[in-house]
Amino acid sequence: MINNYLLIREGYVPINIKFIDRKNYYEAFQEFDRKGATLIMEEIVGKALTNSYHTRLAYLKANELSRWPNMPRTSVSPTQTC
């Protein structure tokens, strides 16, 4: 929960450390305590953030499409301003 609080406070989405990754997650804390190394934790959090963003984007895309079924699709160039 503390990790998610820190992530949200910095503008990221909350993450869910999958049950499969929990052993590595706890080992990452031990690795930090022993050596001050953060690489394992960075990989775990990075993977979890990527999964969380993909999940949210898929949800938003599906929700947007179902909410506006008759609206024509338009694309906006990244260089266009409103």
C-alpha cells in the first residue's frame, strides 16, 4: 500500500504485484537491505506499472467505444493544438 501511495503521489497509477512475483518482490527488499541494490525492485515495479497502464488503457478504450457507438472516428495529429 505504501508503494501505491508513493506512486499515486508522483502521478503514476497504482500497481498490483502479482502473486507469482511476490517471492521476487520480498527478495528485492532483502537485496536492498543487504547490498543497497534496487535493480530487482525497479524491474518488478516497472513490469507492474506497464501491466497496470495496459489494463487501464484497454478499459478506457472499450468504455469509450461502447459509450459513443455512432460517433465517427477521427484522428488528431500530435502536432495539432486545440
